[in-house]
Amino acid sequence: MELNGNLHPRITTGNREFIYAKVLREPSNSKDKWLTFMAMLLESWQTQNYFAYTVELKLKEGEVYGSVSFEIPTPKVRYTKENGVIAIDTNASPIHLAIAEVSKTGELLSYQTISLHNLLGLSQNTKDHQEWILANKIVDLAIQKGKAIAIENLKKLKRGVRGDGKATLRKRLHQWNAKKFLQKLKRVAMLKGVEVIEVNPAYTSVIGMLKYAPQLNIDKDIAGAYVIGRRALGFKEDMPENYEKLLKDKAYLEFALKKYEEREKELRELLEKESNEYKRNALESELRNVEYAKELLTNLIQSLQSEPSSCEGAYGRNPEQGRGNLASSAAWRVLKVALLFPILGKVLPRDLSPLKPVLVEGVWDRVRRSNGLVPLEAGGTSR
């Protein structure tokens, strides 16, 4: 039963009298049967289709402990990726879910975002209850569309570390745990016969923001969810032809490197003047990213000046091996640093539409000649 925003198991004490227990228990791992029990409990409360379970209570040192016994149903999987997927991408800044409906042939059919700001600041029990409700809504959407669900494999969920200059983001990640939510989602899907496909999340965000966000004029997080869905369906992401050409353009790469060198000089000057510890951490974090970008670009430029076979060490391929191998993770990593800051003036911009002329028409040389102006046809201005 739901009381004050929390689920409470109903326990019979005899003579048709009941108590409602507030349970303080965290699942130990993704296979913990407690996740299944809570999913079944919420489903029974919402549908009035109750199931039997036994609770044994013990009093120990003034605290009441209980054990629950119940039978786990094994429903047949009815909704599979044969009809496509509902892909979920979890995002912390701003904190929300990006949801993309992908057809079995890989097209983006529909999309939406769900804000999770309402979960911040709630008690753990209330937050858990709201997450169970949200998990049911997403699974019901998959059932309505007749599709499976695709999610990231979050065995190693990235978290901020002290001193990285991102205190607000770390606090948000502490208040909402994406892995725990996805565990709930998987358990609800299992009970309702919906297939869940977990994919390697590596570079899904980068590919989404550079390839599909400008191409389809969608938010970068929706684009990331779209790539997750396509990956779950077995599609490979080739790098667009104009992006490949950009990575072979020595003049443009030297221009991009110069932009990072200018930014590095600015950051070092700012660090000399800044006394605030937290602001210094943020500047030092950006400086490390700039130095890393310089290293990637320098290696690529050097590889273009040497024998073709040496390009393999620059971004993971040999040009003579064809376009397919160029779309490696290393190539997307280099492409990100070559495109975003030099053209848009930001490491992680929200609006990726100015990249469309570069993607479709290959106008990066115009950017170089204008010394960093975003292509005006895309609505950009100088940074």
C-alpha cells in the first residue's frame, strides 16, 4: 500500500488486523530479489491484482527485522527488439532521461525527455517509490509501442571526483543513482514480459552529438539515446564522409590546434590570478582537457606527415583499409576535439545545429579562413 509517498507491505497480525511496514532496505546488487518483490508490490497496488507473500517478524535489540517469502513469476517475453526498441539515456546535467523510439530498421520514430529534478531532495524511500512508478511508465510505453527496451550497461557508472571543479554535478549524482533506477526498470520489464538489451555506452554520446544531433536537429541527449537504440539493434555507426575528410585536412587541424594553444595560454594566465580554490580546480580541469586535445591533434598532424601506415596510431586505423575502420572510438575522440571547441567555442555545447553545414556540405575550410567564425548559414556568430 502507498502511504505518504512510500510503498508499505501489508502484514497480517491475526483476527483480520493489519500493520503497514516501512521497510529500510537497499538492494545488494542487480540480481537481488528484493527488486522483484518491490516491483510486484507496486504492480499489485496499482492494478488491485494482489499476490501472496509471507512475512516473518523478529524483535532484536529493540529493532524489528523481517523476512519475506514469495513466489517469483516467470512471464514469457512478448515484446522484443524484432519490432524495434525504446532506448533510454540517463543524463545528469540537467538531470533527466532521454527516450528515443527506434524502428527495427534503425529510424528515429519519436522521442521525449523526462525531467528528474522532482526526485532531488526526496527521502530515499519516497525517491525509490517514485522511481518504481517511473519504471512502470517506461515499460508500459514499450508495451504500447510493442518494442523492447535498450539501456546502457552501467557496471562502471562514472562519478565526479573531489577536486575536479564540478561540485554541483557530483552532488546531483549523489542524490540520484542512475544504476539503481535502471535495475528497477529491468526488474519491471522482466515481470511484464519486455526484453531489455544492455549495450556498451562507449562513445554513444559523442557519436550522437556529432552525427545525429546536427543531422536531425535534435538535442544531443536524444541523439545519444538514438545511438543506444541503434546499437541494441546491431547497427554500426560509420563516420560521415565529410568528417573523414576533415580528419585528413592538415591545414584545418593546424587551425584547431592553434585554437587550443590560445585557450591554454588564457587558462594559465587566469590560474595565475585566481586564488579561489574551487575556481582554480575548474580551470585546472579545463586545462587538462585542453592539453589532452592538443596531444590528440598533434599526433594526428604528425601522422599525416609520415607514411600512411603510421596513421594507425593516430586514431586507430590505416587510411588504406577503407572508411569502415575509420569509425573507431579513437577517431570519434579526435573528431570531437577537432570540431566542438574550434568551431563552436565550447567543449560541450547544447546547440549542435551549427555543425550541420560541416557535416553535410564540408565547409570547415570557411571556418578556418574566418578564424573561428561559425558558418553563418547555420545561424552562428563569432565566439
